[in-house]
Amino acid sequence: MFENLSERLGSVFDRLSRQGALSDDDVSTALREVRTALLEADVSLPVTREFIRSVQKKATGQAVTKSVTPGQQVIKIVHDELVNMLQGDGPAERLKIDNPPAPILMVGLQGSGKTTTSGKLARRLKERENKKVLLASLDTQRPAAMEQLAILGSQIGVDVLPIVKGESAVQIARRAKQQATLGGYDVYILDTAGRLQIDIPLMEEVAQVRDVAQPRETLLVVDGLTGQVAVEVAQEFDAKVGITGVVLTRMDGDGRGGAALSMRAVTGKPIRFVGLGEKSEALEPFEAERVAGRILGMGDIVALVEKARETFEAEQAERMAKRFSKGLFNMNDMKMQLDQMMKMGGMQGLMGMLPGMGKMAKAAETAGFDDLMLRRQIALINSMTKKERANPDMLQASRKKRIAQGAGLDVAELNRLLKMHRQMADMMKKMGKGGMMKQAIKQMM
Ligand code: GDP
């Protein structure tokens, strides 16, 4: 599945991976190739555009994580966006089949794999969810299709509504409902007739059946190999009949797979299952993470980037802890801490995160240690020179005045900052001895 797309993206990222730093131009070049690959995989133009736009937005200006290449990092962003696009608002929810007997309406074009999928779904519900399932074929035009379902049912040990010659689809739907109610079935699956292409009589018949059956789920079965056509079919069925989900069949082949990418974005309907072969067990729930991984064929890199980020942060925490415990806590460190505090929702947010800090937060508040003060302190540090930040003890009265002026504040404020810095440095030194420091720094990252 998705072989072509995966290979294409692979060679793009190979080139990226070998480069050191990632410029705007590099990102643009790479994304142009991603764009071509997506279009060639039959993802629709508007969906592709939207996708590229959002990857670009996320890739530009993102800090490069140590120990992965920028190319690898772009892959991670592309991966996350793919998941986003495949998943829509959230993971595909479970089928709504409480309140027995729950009707499921299967719709789609002829040859899409509707009958096969009805059987697969019946088997799945029976074996995995312990449901009593009834299958019914509504394809009055093609006796062979009715036979096919009857054979399938006996193979998987699921009851099939007996065929009564001369009945209309609506009549069969009524009989199925009756039978399901009387027979104590949990679910009954209605396999509607398909046509080779969408036409008005087909839609009218399906709509009539829908009105009679009042299905809990209407699943559209589409051939995943047909790409853009599958998306158009889905739009049409959704407009005329209303669908609750999609099953993409033939995802075992090496098709272009663009359908999966566009489907969710264009129709807004979740892909519930994918068909992965002709056998009755070849049906799997759709999982965006897994499909995105397969599209990229680079799941290992995604994991690597995540790991690298964690390692980097751990290393940084370790380095800082070592310095602090030696009493090396200068104004640069302090500014970093203050910036970090602001990023984490200011004083209150930060204290809330650290266990046992509730009391300290109250004390800090009464001492006037609030977000405004954080901002003032950051401004004071900003108006110091590099040397002064590294060694704040060197500050003379005249410099103090200039620094305070530069930040638009009083010298008293600066003295408060210096005092606090000394206290913090002392505290860090003490904490460092107990090993608590590393933990605390890690929490703050
Ligand atoms: P219907 O006309 O929509 O009911 O389509 P069928 O269920 O009769 O399927 C048409 C053909 O597609 C059959 O030969 C199936 O075995 C095959 N088929 C259905 N689903 C899949 C699938 O997920 N993968 C593969 N490889 N073949 C499938």
C-alpha cells in the first residue's frame, strides 16, 4: 500500500537528510517535491495545497533538535501533518450498534467490494464483539450477488436472510428488520445493490431503503485504487444518501493511496475500515498513525526524532544541574529560567506544576512576585552586557543606574533582582547536592 508515495518522499528526504542546516529554500524545495508526490498519488489539489501550507508553517522557524538532521525533523512534521489529515477531528469512533437490532447499510458502486466487505464486517462483529449478526442482500437485479452473499454467510457461520424471488429492495429491508427483531439479532447488515456508476435510480433506491431501515450506520464501500474517483463517489453518496463512514477496499495492492488522504479532508467522514485482501478476515480498523507511517515508510525516523528531543532535554538538564550545584548560576541562567517560567504560564502556572509548591506560590504572591515582576526582571537582565550577565557581582553603582534606566525601572528593582539571584544561586547549590536539581530542571523543560 502507498508504495509509490513512500518511495518518492523517501528520495526527497534522503537528499535533505545529508544536508547540515535547513534554509527556507531547502524547505521550499523539499515541499515542492512532497507536493508533486502527493498530486501523483492522486491527492486532490486543494487538499495538497492545504497540507503543504500547514507543513511549511510548522517547519519554518522550528528549533532544530540536536542529534537529528533537519531533514529528519521535516519528516516528523510531514508525518504529524499526515496523521492530522487522515484523522480529521479525532480517531474514527466505534460503530454505533447498541440498541439491537442495529441496522447497518452498506452502499457503494458495483465491484467496489461491498458484498465482500459486508461478509468481513459480519465476521468481525461476530468474532470480536460477540454479536449475533444477520446478513441480507438487497441486490434484486443480480441474483448472482444474492447467491454470493449466501455462500459467504455459510463460510463464516453468519445467518443470511433467505432469498424470496420477486421482492423489491424495500420489501427485503422490511423483512430483514422483522427477522432481526424476532430472531434476537444484535446487528443486521443490508448489502444494497450497486451500479457501475452513479445514477439516479440507484440513489433513489438506496434512499428509499434508508428511509425504511433507518440505519444506525451507513458505510460507503469504495475501491481505494480509484483515487480521486473514490472521493467523488463519496461526495455524491454523502449528498444523496448521507453516509456515516467509509471503508476503503483493495488497500493491499500497491495503489497510489491518495484516496485515503483526500477522503477525510474532502468528505469530513471518517474512514472506518480498510480492506486488505479477498479473504473474509482481511478487514482492519483504520488507524491514521499506522497509515501515515506506511505512507512515509519512515516510522523509525519519527521515533528517532522524538527520542532525540527527549535525550537533548535530559542532557541539557544534566549540564545545567552540574553547573548550578557548583554555584555557577549567572544572570543568563536566571533569564533562561524566567523565560521558561513565562512560557509555562507564569508564576501560578509553574507552581501548579511542581508538586508541593502550592504554599510557595501563595508566599510568592504575597511577596509581590507576580508575572509583571517576571517581565521586569527579564527586561533588567536584557539591558545588561554579556559580561555583566556572566558575573553580576561586578556591577558598580553607575552601571546599575544605567541598567535600571535602560529597562525603564528603579535601581531598587535591580537590587531586588540581584538579591534574588544570589538567593537562587545559593538554593541551587544546596539542591544540587541532593540531586533534586536535575529533576526540577527537567520538569521545567
Ligand atoms: P461488490 O460488487 O461491490 O459487491 O464487490 P465484491 O464484494 O463482489 O468484490 C469484487 C471483487 O473485489 C471480488 O473479487 C473481491 O474478492 C475483491 N475484493 C474486495 N475487497 C477486496 C480487498 O480489500 N482487497 C482485494 N485484493 N480484493 C478485494
